[in-house]
Amino acid sequence: MIHKGFKMKLYDGMAEEYEKRHNELWPEMKDMIHEHGGKNYSIFLDKETMVLYGYIEIEDEELWAKGADTAINRKWWDFMADIMETNPDNSPVSEDLHLVFHLD
């Protein structure tokens, strides 16, 4: 199992909307995450900086990366683009974090 951490950034005032959209996560998006090896997925928000910290366990980096090219994932990116920093293709601006400690 690969433990993957990353960070993204919300626009000011969008914390409640971000949480609402994730509480209503589309079933097709949940299925895509699982089909591409994602498990135990959590996202945390630092309200002072509006930085999101994500954690997910994945089976395989290559399988996980293929999820980005699915139609449902692209639709999700488009849906989220108005509330967070994104790249020109509407993918979230995301920076991988280096794992320095893990305890099961």
C-alpha cells in the first residue's frame, strides 16, 4: 500500500461549499476512486491558510494516475474549479507531500 499525501488550496470563503460538495460526492466519483485503487481517503483544511491536505492509500501509482483521465474525474474537476486553485485543464493545483513518518 502506498501512502500518498498532497496539498491544494481553496479560494477564500469557499470552505463550506467545498465540504458540502464532498459530503454529496457523486457515486460515480466514489466508484472511480475505488476502481483506481484509492482507499482510506481523507482531506483536511487549515482554515487560517485555506490549504487542503489530502491523504489517500493507493495500490499502484500508475493505476491511480489513470483515474485522472476518466470522464467522471474531468467532470469533477470542472465542477470544483470555481472554488479552488486550478491548472488550465481545471485539475487542482496540487503538490505532493513527502512522507516522513507512518505508524499503523
